[in-house]
Amino acid sequence: MMVEKLLIVEDQGSIRKMLRIALGYGKYVMHEAETGSEALATFDAQKPNVILLDVMLPGELNGFEVCKLIRQRTKNDIYKPYIVIITAKQQDTDIEEGRQSGADAYVVKPFSPVGLIEVIESRAEHAGSMLVIRKPN
């Protein structure tokens, strides 16, 4: 089994820790970033297979902008990371912005760690359309 690289972009340390625990040690080589600029630098250096990307980040770049920049950087590459937006922003306009930015999946906080694992593991089944996971009303 090939170990994949995973980048967690989240400014809250407690959420990063929960994601590391939920995704299990050993299955992924995990990298972390707290800001959009740090996310892009880590992306360029590590070329992760999966990116878990918060929208509301400190600094100049939000998650939607980071997603767009990564898609621009990889538009002519065979390599295409699987980008999962993880955010509390759940309005239809937010979800559409996620779609326009090039996200592969959009998961609304709070979310089930098991559900997130399923989103990542089923990524090949959803190729070509953005998967949206919202919390039940």
C-alpha cells in the first residue's frame, strides 16, 4: 500500500489534532499549515495527494483563494490533488464559491470524522463533480 501525503490547512490547533487522530498515523504522511501562504509553500514543497482546507484562515489568503491558486498551478499537470474544503460556511453561495474555486468536496463543520474519511476514501467515485456534505438540519 502506497502512503499518501496529506496537507491539513487549519488555523485551529485542536481541529488539526482531531484530524491527525481521525485519519490515523501511518496511513498518510501528514503536513500542516495555519495560513494560506504557508499552505501554498507546503503544497509546492510536498505535493500532497489530499488537501483538507479550511476557508477562514488568518492572513491575506482564504481557503477559496488557496484552492484557486493550487488549481492554477496544476492545470497542466497530470498530478491533481484532491481538495476538501472544510468550513462552517454553509450558504449556497459559499458552496458555489467552493465549486468555482475547484474544490473536489465541501464538508460543513461540525462534521463526522468517519464521514470525512469516507469522503477521502471514495474520491475516485466522485471524480468530476463536487461532493457536498452538510450537517443535518
